[in-house]
Amino acid sequence: MGLLSTEQKNLALTSLAVLLREKSAVLMEANSKDLEEQKGVLPMPLFQRLKLDNLKIEALVEGCHDLIQLPDPVGKILLSHPLQPNLLLERVSVPLGVLAVIFESRPDVIPQILALSLKSGNSVILKAGREARNTVGAFRELIDELSKRCEFLPNQWCLVLDSREEVRELLEMDDLIDLVIPRGSNEMVREIQKSTHIPVMGHAEGVCHMYIHSPCDIKMAVDLAVNAKAQYPSACNALETLLIDVGISEIFLPHFADVAELVGIQLRGCEESRRILPQIERAIEEDWRAEYGDLRLAIRVVSGLNDAITHINEYGSHHTDSIVTSDKAAAEIFLSAVDSACVFHNVSTRFADGFRFGFGAEVGISTSKLHARGPVGLDGLVSYKYKLRGGGHTVS
Amino acid sequence: MGLLSTEQKNLALTSLAVLLREKSAVLMEANSKDLEEQKGVLPMPLFQRLKLDNLKIEALVEGCHDLIQLPDPVGKILLSHPLQPNLLLERVSVPLGVLAVIFESRPDVIPQILALSLKSGNSVILKAGREARNTVGAFRELIDELSKRCEFLPNQWCLVLDSREEVRELLEMDDLIDLVIPRGSNEMVREIQKSTHIPVMGHAEGVCHMYIHSPCDIKMAVDLAVNAKAQYPSACNALETLLIDVGISEIFLPHFADVAELVGIQLRGCEESRRILPQIERAIEEDWRAEYGDLRLAIRVVSGLNDAITHINEYGSHHTDSIVTSDKAAAEIFLSAVDSACVFHNVSTRFADGFRFGFGAEVGISTSKLHARGPVGLDGLVSYKYKLRGGGHTVS
């Protein structure tokens, strides 16, 4: 796979897009069998994600076309450094090798990952759940057809598995698999992280914070907090805990509570915030670590910048945290001292996203500090190697 | 540690260099106690590495001065990208956080790692073996003095442990330690890789290859193979298996065998090479995976380029592999298809080294494909974060 040319990879992406449209009726028929079998069996959120429709297929086709437009992440010269006369060192980007993608329910992950793997020159093992077995079967036929049409693709460049037993075996193949990408619930990601020595790309949790510092523009602060919490509460970059500087809490909290009530945000707070807003629920220790994924929001009054930073580094998940302030010096301290993949000043946490960051394709959001951190684009699917070309150079 | 300025970090490095000279007598006295206690107890190679002398201390002082000259790896703007008017995205390098360095015998690892940690803004936990406990004690006092002289260093920026029980506990602290760096035998590295979910930087093995392709300059090929094997046989980038194209084996092998004998290289070969050189030992399957670390060398005649690439990807350790040929097209295929951190053309494998690559400081050589691969300089000790500065930007 690493030897494919950019043209070959883009040709395969074109073929994939064409096949998705050609086979859309077959795919949706197989999918409706899965939906029938799983009705009342699968929990509602998973059931909804199982569904494949024309809209999703068209989005996948568009995704292929977008990837064709992106520069090839492989073969980039990252460093070029002459060591001696006629001895040139180059650092060149190369595919990681073999990706293993493990996911529940959402069968549209298959073509999405296929497309990313093709563009980045990686082989891929896709491990779907049994609940999507008919759809997976239809995708397997699509992949066979794709391999036929693109004879330059190596044998077994892509495997699709669907039995539960295979996961454990996969996770033990340290020497064959270079990266595991889980796509599913927090529990699933945590479970996979705990049970393998292969690097795992992703994040189990998104406990994101916003800190309202004094001085700040109160209206901006209210807007940002409401947007971060309520615009799409189940996203991993949605706000879970709001911290408020004690110097501004008396003014900010009543304003915020009014707007929060209007949009349905349910507050639970510390003692000091409940003194100002007696109507709200009491927050307990677990609330500071909670990823609600809904309209609940924990709020806490803090004594200032350092207190806020300490809280975030202690209770957060190192995903995305934002400060709202008109004090630039305080903002810079926050951006440096908060140990998270994304740190924002006067911006909603919802901006933490590969597409919004302009990466063109998102592989996932990583809270690991090694390799790719934060929103990960195609660059997260490549490594590099050193090429050294000489004329008989020995060391003495 | 991540908030220290470049000036503060360089000041700490200067103080470390001064203290190493000031305390050299104390350090060597403590070290001689360890040597006395371990005489006849510790295996010879470990015993030799336990010794600290004036030469080593001066090299450490020089290492500090070299690091001062290097650019700060923290705070580099790696990407700057306006997303909307007044909304600027930056990717900025930051320290990894907490390093855990586990080593046997060699107490000079302590100041070396201290210096790298200071420059890269990382906290560090050093876990030494009991065999160096007196020397470690003297270093602990040196560190206390360093912390006193550099009051800007945060509390407990560096911990030095020396009991064996603590290793297991350390390796379980996934949430507190960001990177484990082992410095010791292959067995030790493998053991650590197997027993932790924390990323481990390093390599267990260096099974490096050289492939003599036809056509090539025979004299150059002999020189390169001898240099790669014999210049420093115990190095991880020394040659372990030599592959020879069947089209050139009849000419190359007799020449090579003559020179090999002169410098003491002991050959063991496949059937075909023994047909040409009947005097050499027979190689068995294990020889193709062996890291001898001495003057033994496995040789195999292969049918051509593809056969050589297949052998290397199957039996090698993905460390460093070199092709010798005058055919540039063949060389390019080798450089692309061999899946190793370092791939060379007409260069001795011994060049795979951070200092020779011009990185100025070497943290180690990594055979992992994620994060840092190959010889790793200071850049391997940093991660990055995304800073996004706006003016109240919400998502819709």
C-alpha cells in the first residue's frame, strides 16, 4: 500500500465513490434487514446509528471527493539535511502500516475509514459489530468489486470482520497492527485502551470546561457558555463544567441562569453558586468528573485564575477548555498552563473539530500526548522514516 | 515546568554543569563504594557501565553546554491558520509532562536525562538500579543543591528512586506518566514494553541488514559491510545479517571472506553461501533473528531485490537497513519498501545515530512508528497543543 502513487490512490477513491452510488439500493436493502432484526433489541441510540440512508451515502460520496482534493500525506519531505558531501539525510512521511478500526452499530464508518486508509496508504482491518452483519456483508461485496476494478490494490489491503471473538485476538497482535482506532461509546474506548499494548487513537472522555474570568464582557461570556453547552450537547467538545471567577459571579450568574433556563440547561452548583442561585441543585464530587452528554451543567465559583487551572487539570479530560476574559495576560497564562489538547480564548469549546480547524478530513480527536493530539486529520495516519543516500560512507 | 522560560532552563543547565564539576570528587567517592560492593557480584558488562570517572563527568558537562546552544523545543509555532476574521488557530509545541526513565547500572544516565528534561520542560522520575545506590545518593544531593540554586524550578520537578518494587507501580500510572524511557538490555526493554500501557520510547532489538545488490562496486560493498559489522559490534545499529544478490555472490563473497577473516568477523551462512565458502559455519533459522552484538555475522544469498526486502521485513527489527548498489532505481525501491526507521543507500548502518544525524542531543532510537521514529532528539520529548484565540466566536 505504501508504494501506491497519488494517482492510483485517487483513482481508487473515485471508484469507491462511484460504487457507493451504484450499490446504494443494495446497501440500503441489507441495512433494512439489520434494522428489522435489531428493532427493540438494540438500545435506541445505537439503533438510530445503525440506519443507512441516501443522505448518509451522499455524504460519504462527497467525503471521497473531498479526500481526492487533499494533498497526499505520504512522501512529504519533512527534513532535508546534508550530513557530509554527497551524503543527504531526508525525513519522509510514510503510511503507518496496518490500522485496526473497531466500531459499534454505525456501518457508515466502513466507507469513511476505507477512504481515509486509501488516501494515507494504510492497510486496514475493520471490526464491525454483529448488529450490522447484513450491511457489513453488502459492504464486503462492494470492497471485492472495488479491488477488482482497482487491480493495483494489493491483496487483502482491507479486511472486514464481524464476530465478537476476533476483537481480543486483534488487540494482541502488537507486531502486526500499528494503530487501533475505536469508534464507539466511552466505555468501549476505555475497555480497548485497557486491553492492548498497541497504540490507541482517540479519547474516552470529553469533560470540557469554560472559565469566566474577571474582567470580561458578560454578554459574550453568556453567549459562549450557552453555545458550548446547548448547541449540540452530546458532542465530545460540549461544555460540562462552567467555572466562574468569584469577582464576577454575582453579576454573571443571574444573567446566565436566566438564559440557561430559556434553553433548558439544568444547573447543579457548588455552595457559593447556590448562595447566588438558591433554586439550583447541589453538585457533588462526581459532578466535577461527569460527561453528561445532555443539558445538565455543573457550575463552580473559583477564587481566580490559578484555582480554575488547578480544577481543570485535576478534573478535566485534557480535551478542550476555554477561558473568557478581556485580560490578555490572564488568557495567555490559561492557554499555557491548562494541560489540554485544545485551549481557547473567547471561543466556544464546540470549535474543537478537524473540519472547523480546516484539516479537511477528521480521523478523530486524540487526548493522548504522543503522536497526534487534538483533532486529527490525515497526518495522524502517517509516520516517517529516515532515508540516507551516500557514496560508500563509513563511520570512523 | 512547562511555564519556564528559555533563559531559566538554560540557567538551570549552567548550574547543573557547574555542580557536576563541583561535586565530581563526592560523586566518584560514592561511585567507588558501589564498585567495591558490586565487584564479583554484578556481571562484567554491567559492572563496567557502573563506573563513573572524570572523563564521563567532563562529557556530561559538555553535554549541558551543547544543550544550552540548542533552540528551545517548547513554544515553537508549528502551524498558524486564521479560521475566520479575528479567530487564529495555532499549533504550539509543549512538554510531554512527566517522563519516567528506568535504567540499570549506568549512573551517568541521571545527569544526562536531567539535562534533557530541563531543556524540554519535562518533569522526570528516574528509577535507578540498587547496584548504584551510593552514586544515586550523591546525585540526589546534587539535585537538591540544584533545586536550591534554581528556585524557579517547581517542587519535585525530579524524583530519583532506587528500589526495585517501585518499577511495577510506576508502570501502572497511566494517568500520571506520559512516557517511559528504558535504558538497559534488550530483555529489560521488552519486559517493560509488555508490562505497561504507557507509551515506551526505545527499541528492544537492532537486527540490522545490509543488502549487496548487483550491480555494485565490490570494494565499496566490502568496506561498508566490514564497517557496519566490525567498527563497534555491540552498538544497536551494527550489522547482524548480510544479504547478497545471487548475481554477484560468486565475486563478492570470496573478497569479503578474506577481509572478514582479517578483522575477526565470524561468518555463518545459508547453503548457497557455504557452497562458495565451504569453510564457514551453517546458519540456522534463529541466526536470521539474532542480534549477536559481537563479531558473528549471518550471511544469506538471495534471489534479488524483492527477496531481500521480504527477508528484511520478515526477520528484521525495523531499525536500520542498507542497500549497496550502483542501480539508483533499485535503491529507491529498497528505501520505500523496507519498513524500517532508517533506510540507507551506499552508507554504513552505523550512521543511524542522533548525533551523526545532526540532532545535537540523542534521547534514544525508536522503532515505534507512532510519535518519534528512528534517532530521537529533543523533539521527541515534546507534544503540541492547539491554541485558538477569538472574539466571542460561537458555532452555529
